Amino acid sequence: MDSAFVPTTSFVRSQRSSAISGNRSGFLAPAVGRVARPVHSNVVKMVAPAADGKLAQTGDELADKCINSIRFLGIDAVEKAKSGHPGMVMGLAPTAYVLYDKIMKFNPKNPKFFNRDRFVLSAGHGSMLQYALMHLYGYNSVSLDDIKQFRQLGSVTPGHPENFETEGIEVTTGPLGQGICNAVGLAAAEAHLAATYNKPDAKIVDHYTFAIMGDGCNMEGISGEACSLAGHWGLGKLIAIYDDNHISIDGSTDIAFTEDVGKRFEAYGWEVINVVNGNTDLGAIEAAIEQAKKTTDKPTMIKVTTIIGYGSPNKADSYAVHGAALGADEVTATRESLDWDYPEFVVPDEAQEQFAKKTPEGAAIEEEWNASFEAYKEKYPELGAQFESVVLKNELGSEWEPALKKMGEETPKAATRQLSNIALNTIAPVVPSLIGGSADLASSNLTIMKGYGDFQKATPENRNLRFGVREHAMGAICNGIGLHGSGFIPYCATFFIFTDYMRAAMRMSALSQCGVIYVMTHDSVFLGEDGPTHQPIEHLASFRAMPNMNMYRPCDPTEVAAAYAVGVESRTTPTTIALTRQATAKYPEASFEGAKKGGYVLTDNTPEGETPDMILMGTGSELPLCYDAAEAVRESGKNVRVVSLPCWEKFLEQDAEYQESVLPAAVPMSKRLAVEAGSPFGWGTFAGNTITIDRFGISAPGNDIANYFGFTVENVTETAMKL
């Protein structure tokens, strides 16, 4: 076994100078105590060349040409853009080459081939590494011209990988730590599908999830949440490659990060493998990944020690190469140190021939899988038909929406969180792709799908996910499940207030066009005695302000059913549903189709052809106040329209004619009153007057809070009469 590959849990470090010169010697850390990380100053250091003035390479001429092709596409693209992160591309090119060339299963001409291995660049700032790999290995989505347009307006090579811009990118990464959490979701999706569909004689689901993460990913708390859960779930087909280069934007990581990462991952339940010299030792890198693939009962973290900016004589191993172009002089010096005699953006023929081998190889892999799936369908026709419909074609069928509509019509009034539970269990039997759970609040969120068991290490075929108190990772993991490309409809739940702990993941759902359903209960100050720490105020407004997010606050069974219908249908837009703990009303006038449109007329006593004297509007548990107050105001001879606006985003998507039919311009803003137990921010779009809350809540019984803040029929009636 290569001396630089250590498939144990001991922490082995190379001496940096030895790694630079190509020497594989390392030292074994003491068995006890924390391993000291090498001390680096925050100044730019010289990487010492070998005696002939050239930096050590792998010793394999073809491999070196391939690796340097990756490096210099990254260097040249960043230099042309005058913006980017070249250091990671330069340091991690050997690992990336081994992974793509020797290990990963994919078809570059069909990036959506189902049984491909998934790749996630969690350290998304190094996006040029992924773009270079995709171009060199034959993905049609990234041409050489696209490489030259790195970070430019309208390009498919943006500053961080974006799944909605570039075909072949699995997930959108950038905020550090999100990507590794997405990878946990991708691996969980694979485990669930494999347990659901594979048979002893037919393995149609069999692929790995590889993620490259950096020091920043490991520092972010979200990664700890997700990796802890991945260890608990025993996701054996998840392999994380940790680019251990010791440099972040502010300099050496030793100024803030000296923990033993390997021991932390061991504690999570991962296998930990160390590659001492990730700069030149391709054999150790390949052996480590092969060892990780043999570990089937737990995920694996491979710590690959690299030199950031490898090849740059004056900037390698420093923050200077982390987040800025090298500069023309240093690019020239780097070409000399790596003996690279090719002009910018030129790939030698020998390297191109090697990269091109992946195209027929990938096509053959897909063809073989297609044949195996045809045999599977003959042997297991029912499962085969479901797999083809749900997993491959992402079809929903025709039963689920009528079932929801019927549920809305026939279910009596209750707290909307209880109605949410009924809705979930209405569609669970007819939407096999529905999967999800709660952040240790299932008994309060009421999000268990009855009869479908818990997804655990021994039972990955089950559909209820137990996330534990890990809100942030929960959202990011659901993004990974949703972006697996297999028809999944993931949902997750917590108290609405704790969206503060997962907002970044929810924003990534919206940005990456991933239709996660966010089930958020305990939606207002009426939570009561738990006090202001648990009472949402600004949260509705904040999610209404988020692009590509449907923010629903339904009032009764019909509207809850409609909110779920939109959530299930909206595969490229996430849906957040805010739900009450307290009971709400049920309205015979409620409209399933109107609620799906985001807003509709609930009641109106205005004679046909006339204009209402005023409009009362609201959402959720405050809509009953508008409903009852309207009856009181009508007794004075006024024409009052009550409008339910459970989802502003869907309402504003409707055409102008529909919006006018609900909120006629003839009714001035001064004659419109909105009632909602949250921030007034944003209501000015629809109403000139509000009964809302512009301060934090209080600790008291719910009824006392309602009186305190004026959420009573009497106050709404009095305010309306003044209009």
C-alpha cells in the first residue's frame, strides 16, 4: 500500500515542504491529544521549486498534461475575468482528475442519465474547477467560449455553480456548507430509491454522491448538523473529499480553526481517510476513493492535503491566491514552474484524447443501464411502471388533487396545523414521491405520514425523515433530495419562528428552483404563553419579499388543501405554509381554485354592477375577524367585500382582469382594511389601512394577546366603520 494513503482514523500530516517537492514522507500523529496544525504566517510565501527550477509533478506525463489542462483553464479564465478563485483549481486539480477520469460514472452527452454518480462542489467559489472538468470531459453545456466568458453577463459559467443555469450542475452552491448538506440529501435520495426498488437480482439504483468541501464548509455550523445526521443514517454511498489546504480569505486557517476535523467526523460516525500528498500522489488519491467505496455502512470523509495555488512560485500556499486572479506576471511564472508551454486556453492533443474517452464510456454505461432496466420491467412490471412514471418521468398522476379538494370540502374546522396533517395523509398514498419530516417537532407540527415508517439506517425505504433539532441542515438536505432529479417532493417542518435558523437554506430552495414544501406551524403571537421568542412577527413579510417563494397562510380546510396543491404542483418554486396552533373557522364560501390563485372574494353583499363601499381583507386566523366584522358593518347599510389573500405571490401572478375582479381599482386604498397578526410591511400594495403588529409579541394566554393587540371583531368593526 502506498505510504501516503492511510485508511485509518489516525491523523497523518505531510510536512508542507516535502509535499511541495514531491516527497511522500509524512509523520504519524501521537495517538492521544489534538494534532497541531502547521503554523503559517499570513504573508505570501515562496513555493520552492526542485533543483531544475520546475515543480514536482506526478511522474505520469499524460496525467500531468490532463491535470495541468484543468489548472490552466482555471487560471486563464480567472485571469481573463480579472475575478475568481484560482487557488483551489490549481491545488485540487489532481484529485478532480482522478475522480472524473478514474472513478465517477457519468455520460457527458446526457447529464441527466439517472444512474450517474452525483458531484457537488460544496466549495463553490472554486467553480472554475467544475466548469473546466465539464468542458474537458465533453459536456455540451460548457464550451470553450463559455469558459472564456467566466463570470460575465449572461454566461453559463457564473461565479458559483448554479443548477438552473448550467446543465450538468446538480445543485447550486456558494454559501459555504450548503453543498455538503445538499450532498447528504442526494445520498439519502439514492438510499431511499435503492431500498424501494432494488431486488437481489436487479440493482437499478446504484450510484455514489461525491462532494468536495473546504475548510470554510467545515467551519460553517450547517455542515456539522448535516454530517452528524448522515453518520446516523449510515449513508455509505456518500463520499466527501475535504480539500485540506489551510487557507481561507483572511489567511491561514490557524488564526481561527485548529480543531481535529478527522476526529470530529469519526464522532459523527464517518470513516476518515487521509491522503498526505494530494499534490502529486495520484495513486494514494485513487486508493482512498476506492477504499471509501468499499465502506457500505457509513459515509466517508477523505482528507486530501493540498497546497492552494500549487504551481504559483510566489503566491501558492497563501491567501493571495485564494480569491483573486494571479496577475499576468505570476501566470507566466506559473507556466514556467509547471513547464507548461501552451498558450492560454489551449489544451494539448494528448490530453484532449484522454478526456474524450469518457464520452463513449459514458454512453456504454447508460446503454447497459437501459438494458438492465428493461429486464427489470419485465421481471417486476408493477414496480417498473412506477419507477418509470414517478422517478424517470416525474409524473404525479391524476388522483392527488381531487383527493385534496374533497378533503377541503369534507373536513370540519380545526387548527390549520391539524388540517395540514390531514392533507399530508390524504396525498401520501397517491404521491409515492412525497418524503419529509420535522426538526424534532413532529408531534407539534403534525407531519407524520401514518403507516410509512421512519427513514433510518436499517429502513431507508421508509418516508418519514427524523431530522432532529437541525433546522438549517434540514432545509438544505431537502434541497438535495428535491434536486436528485427523481421526482421527489420533499417537505420539512418546524415552528414558523425557527425559519430564522434555516432562512439561508430556504433562500437556496428559491434560488435553485427546488420545490420544497415548508410546513411552518405556530404561526403568530397567538401561540401565547411561550412568549415573544416563539412568536413570529416579521416572518410573513420576509418570505413575501423573497423571490420565487410562495408564502401561504390558509384560513380553513379548503385553503389548506389548496396550499398543498400548489406546493405539490410547484416543482421549481418552494412553498411555505404558515399554520395555526389554535382552531380556525370553516367557510362554505371558501374556494379551492380561488385559494390556488392566491386570492379571491370570500363574501360580498354589493349589488351586481355596483362598487363595494369598502374591502376587508386578511389571511389565516384573522380572516374570521374580517368575515364577522363585515356582517356587523353591513347592518349599517354598507356594501362590504371580504377578500381572502392566502398567497400574495400567486395572486400577483394572475392577469390584471382577475386581480381587478377581486380588488377593483374603484375602491380606493383609503377604503381598504387589512387584518393580519404580523408586520404591516407589504400590505400597502393592497390596502391603505391595517390592523397589524409592528413590535415583538408578549407572553400571555392567546385570548389576552388578541385583546391586547386589537385582534377582535369589535376592533375590526370599529376601525372599518371609521373608514
